[in-house]
Amino acid sequence: MKSFKKQIGGNHYKTLSIQPSKYIYYNQFNWYQGNVIKYVSRYNRKHKTAKGQLVDLRKAEHYLQLLIETFNNKK
């Protein structure tokens, strides 16, 4: 898809071998999985300060917790 070749609002994914959106799409990850991948992939590329990096790591942690809770509720 042509849309995978562009990024709106920065270039923090452009330095990666494969953009997270493409990886998430082709591997059919769910919303929570996709957000964990997205935030972990960009935390040290998008943000130059430790505070900004920590925000993205906390976001990834939040989505991982949601994934764990969803998994536990299916048991």
C-alpha cells in the first residue's frame, strides 16, 4: 500500500527497517498489541528528553496491562 510510505507528523518511524503500522497490519495484531509495538518502537526516536520517552513507555505499559487483563478475562 502506498500509504505505508508516508508519515504525517514527524519522521520518528522513518528510521526503522519496517514501520510499525505495516508490521502491525501484516501480522494482524489487535489494538492493544499494536499500541505496545508503536510506543516501544518510537519512545527513543520521537522524544529527546527522558520525560517524553517515559511517557511513551508508560503508554506501552498501559496497553500491555490492558492486553493482560483481556487475556485473563478470557480464561
